[in-house]
Amino acid sequence: MMEHQVTPSKGARKRRKRVGRGDAAGQGSTAGRGMKGQKSRSGGRVRPGFEGGQNPLIKGLPMKRGFYNPFKTYYFLVSLDQLNEFEDGARITPEDLLDRQILRNLKKPVKIVGDGELTKKVTVAAHKFTRSARERIEAVGGRVEEL
């Protein structure tokens, strides 16, 4: 077989429908769009999310677009791995974390979470602790102080 003899299988290629080429062609006059109406006109489509004038679902769900609860307490989360930067026996406060650039500012309270391993015996003063963080700090001989 030569390169010029290669052809697609029978029925693999379908000719496109040429609409609006006269009634004799089979798709004349309305060109397959039916009679009148919005969908028969050029550009006659509704935008995505339009529900016929009814208030769209997306406008009724403010939570889906993001929501900030002014009454919720948002914490700066500090993992145990980050506390390994301090020397053994140190007392760690939010101000010390700010000095080491672990915190950006002191506007939010600090919560210590139990991610990673703590290798130093330190005293940690923060606003909240997860149960696992508290257990791991005390397991290496450190102390926990809630502010």
C-alpha cells in the first residue's frame, strides 16, 4: 500500500450539513431552527445562569461566593515544627513568634496545632492548643500556658 492510497474507513467521515441553501436542499427557509422565537434568531441565546427572570440560584447563595463571619474568632495557626527554632528551655510567647516572623501581627489570637514533631523542652504561652499539640509538648517535658 502506498501513501496516496491510504483513505479513512467507509462511514468514518461525515459531510457537514449545509443549512440555509434553499428548500430543495432539505434545510432551507428556517434552516433547522424551527419557527419564530428567541432561539430562531441570530444571537438568540440566554447567558449562562439565566433562569428566565427568576432570581438565579447563584444570587441566592451568598455562601458560595465567599462569606466572612464577623463574630467568628479566626486564629493564627502555629505548628510544633515551627517551635523547634527556639532554644531548649525557652518560654515562647506570641511576641517571640512575631520577632521570629512566624506571625505577621498580633491582631489575631494564636493557636498551637500538633503538626510535626517537637524536639525541644519549651514552655509555650498561647491562646489555644489542640489536644495533640498539648500532649506532644508535655511528652517532651515542656509546659503549656493558656493566655
